[in-house]
Amino acid sequence: MRRFSRRDFNIGTLMSGIATATVYSQQSPPEEQVADLPLRDLSAASEQRKNSLRKTLKFFYNNPPSVLQHTPWEILHYAIAFGVDAQVKTGKQHANAIGWLCWNYPARGQRLFSRLVTENRLVVNEGPGVEGHEGQLLALLAMSKVRSDFTIKVNGAEFTVNDLVEHEKQTCDNGTELTFQLLGLAHYLTAETVWQSATGNEFTIELLLKSELSQQVNGAACGGSHRLMGISYALNRRIHREEPMTPAWLRAQKYIDDYIQYVLQFQNPDGSFSSNWFQSRGVTDDVRRTLYTSGHVLEWLVFSASNEQLMTDQVSLAVDFLSSTLHAKRLTGLEMGTLGHALRALTIYDERVFGAKPGMRAELYGKITK
């Protein structure tokens, strides 16, 4: 299981009265570098892949969703792709997408947060147009490396990401989907943290992991790709922090390694992945379905793969397929869940192989002009 270089980011506000934000890098010891990546002497094929991939990312980065037309759920999924760099249209101007969501500005008339006034407690709204799964927003903030002290504003009250962490600790319940809580809490909490949820059950990160390992991949959210991502992300954090690899974590490591080998067996000749997720081989003429499954699977795969696996012809073919297909379909109004995860697959690959850095994507893909 790899470890890779990321930084923690903070978001500072600009332009009073507008949720426009800029990104500041937190100066801290970097995580372990990725072996011999990024490539220094690119082959002609790799150079072409980089140019094609960045052409696709540039188009979507420079055509962000509008808060007048898109819901918080859609904004959240667009932000999955570009993290702290993601922007949204706010009319005649642009704003930082994560800043917009965390400051509870409306998107298509809906807001992501509510406040329980009697307890001055942060509540995340769930349902159509807002959070689709418990812990989904925290997972986005974790993957984007947003600082735990970043401000969340709700109805005149100020909270922080730490308050969102406390909220998600309370939502944990045995026998339920804990995918997104595992991902988010594994980022913000240490291995030693023990807490009691609203149900009275005691939890740790390892107990969340065991719960997710005990449940089926097939039939879980988005074909089980999110469950695998949650396990991979938590495992990545465990290794990076040099926390003890107990039997549960060793099992998780083998589980992910086995699934990588398994899913590669289902890859189609054109580089796409099975339209039947992890259940069986599958090919469909429905391009949207293919992008939906292939984007989610490749996102998890390029995050979880070893350096050697990342550089195989199979992964290269999958990246080429996704990049070219997204670029060809760029004007057809793809569903934001499909688009966000597919683009994140490409941004992760761009980071690991070609050296792209969060906080610098405006330079890489072309700065949005206001």
C-alpha cells in the first residue's frame, strides 16, 4: 500500500461579502514522497497522455457549475474533482466551492447546514440536493486536506470542521454504512481516539474499519467503489502516521490488494471497466453508464495502486479512455456525480504521475477570470 505526498490546506477569505477564497498551504513536514514518481523523463506516449489529460481537466476546471443552477450535492461532487481549487459561478463572479459550501451559501435555493439552536450544534442536512450519505461532506474535506480549524458559518453562528467531526462521530451506528465516516474521521482523528455515538455504542477508527470490512462491496454505494475508497483512505492514513498495523489493518491491506487484482480482470479492451461494477464482466453502449462505473473504479484504483501498478499498460489505457471520453462528451451535460468522480480519477493520476499539486491547479489548467 503506497504513501504519497500531500499537504494540508487552509482557505482564507477574500472580497468581503462574497464567498470567494484563496488557498494557503500549511507548512508542515511533507508526507513520504512517491518513489520515482512523478516521471522526470517522459516517453512520447506519457507526454501525450499528460497533455490530453490536462486538456480535459482544463476544460472542466474552467467551466465550473453555477450556484443558481446546481444544488449543494452537485457542488460537493464537482469539488471532489478539484478539491481546494474548485470554483463555482455565483453570477458575474466566481467563488471557492468549498468555501461556498462551508459558509452555507445557497445553491439552487438549498443550504447544506442547519443549526440546532437549543444546543448551538451543527447539523448537516440530508436528502435530495444536499448530503446523500452521512459523512459525505466530511469525506470531501478530508480528501481535500482542509484544516480542522477552517470556519463553517451557519445562520450567524461560527463553527469549524472540528464541530463537523463531532457531528459525524455521533452519527456512527453498528450495522450501517460507515463508509464516509471512516474516510473523514480517519483523516481528522488519531488511532487512539475513542468516542461514544448517539446510539451509546463505543467506536474507534479500527472498529469503523472492521464494520466496513464485514459488509459487502457489491450493492454498496456506487457499486461498492466508495466502500473500497474509504478502506483505502483509512489504510493510507494509518501507514503514513506509522500507527500499529494490527491484524485488522493487515487484513484491510490484503483486501485492497486482492480487489485491485480482481477489478483489473474485468477491464474491457478499450480501457473502460465493467458496467457491472465488481460483480462480473460487462460492456454497454450507454456511454454515461460506462463513465459512471469506470470513473468511480479508476478513482479508487489510481489512489490505491502501488507505484508499479500505476505505471502498467492497463492503468494507462484506463486513463486514456476516461480522458478522451470525458473530453468528447464535455458539452453533453453529464450528471455531476459521474463527472466529479471521473475527474478526480484524472486529478489523482496527474498528481501521482505528472507532479500536479493541489493549490496550483489554476496555474496548470488556466486561471478562471472574474
